[in-house]
Amino acid sequence: MDINKYEINIYEQIAKNIKKYRKAAGMTQAVLAEKVGVSHEFIRRNESAKGKKSFSVDTVWKIAVVLNIDPGKLFEIDMDELVNR
């Protein structure tokens, strides 16, 4: 198995999932930021495809709590997408 083929940037994957579950919850970036206790800019930057991703496990936990999801969902990887890229 060529493990390099399956390498991902976990920060990008978490950011992608934050955006996915935030939208599914019908929540704006501003509302999520306020409820988590971070700036709107922080959420915007982390969700941006070009933004620098930087967040702590504590912040990921708080985001999961606010979105009312299992924290593991923020680490989900679409294996079909990964294998077929």
C-alpha cells in the first residue's frame, strides 16, 4: 500500500467538515463564531480554501458541541474522494 497516495491535510479536512456541518445546521459563520467564542474572521479564514488553517483540539471540541455533532464527524474523510483523486 502506497501510504503517500492517501496523505491528507487533516486541518483542511476538519475545516471542510466544519463548513459542511455548519451549513447543515443552517448556521452562519458569524453565529458559529459567537457561540464558540472566536472571531468571525477566525471561522472565515479556517473555512476558506486558501486560508491558513489553525485551530486547537479545544476549539474543534467547542465547534462540535455548538453544532450538536459527535466530534469525530469533524475528522471524517470521504474515502472515495481520497482513493479516486
